[in-house]
Amino acid sequence: MTSANGWSRRGLLAGASILTAGGIAAAKEDRLIEGVVILIDSNEPYVMGHAISYSANLARHFADRGARLLIEVVANGKGIDVFRADKTPLVEPLATLRQSLPNLSYSMCASSKAIAEAKERVSIPLISGASLVPFGIGRVVDLQLEGWACIHA
């Protein structure tokens, strides 16, 4: 199966257990995880930093199992600051992470960007390697429907 961004995916088996509201429950062994989408909707530096840590740790976790995981970080609402070249405090860590993880992509909500541009009366530049998606939350749901796991940073 090929995703919207052109990656070929084979999926990963889910773990033996999952965390639910009531505790840990057995997962279906045949459930495939196509990738992980990490949603950022806050401009708090520690939240943006968590997304970087999550990406690196997930890649390492699955690499230790001999699998390569697709990861997409989606910025929505105030979270678009993470990929704003004029605001993010994380330009270097984001660039380094992308260079070390070829299966990582960054997406910014075009709707949130347009709202911020109208409010601030500026043109918002994106960091190198970030792309626009029409609606950040729509992108997250699309990926979940394709079998991706979701993490809210």
C-alpha cells in the first residue's frame, strides 16, 4: 500500500497489550500499525520538545525490533509555531531529526496558517522540510483511517 506522501508501507504488528481507560487489555495480534502520527496543537516549548522526543524514541523502539516505522508530526492550531521558521526555537533539532530519520515527515495545517497570517498580518515561512496539508486534524483522521496510531503531544 502506498500512502498519500508516496511511501510504501508494509505495516507493523501491534504489541501484545494496549492501554485503555480501564487499564491494560489484550490487543488483537493481527492488528497492523501502518505508522504513527503525532499531533501538536500547542505552542508551549515543552510540548513541541515532547514531539521531537516521541519521534526519536518511537523510531529507536521499532528499529530495535527490526522494523522501520513511518512517523508524521502534524501541527495544528497554535501548534503550527513548531514549524514556523520565524518562531520555532527548535529549527536545529527538527532538521537534525529529519536528517537522521528518513521516514519522518512534518505537516502544518494550511487553515491554521491562513488564520495566523490574517491575524498577524504576516506571511508565515515554514522550516525546511515541512509541508502544508489542508486541515491538520483532517490529516490526523485520514492517517488513523489508514491504520496509523495517533499520539497527542
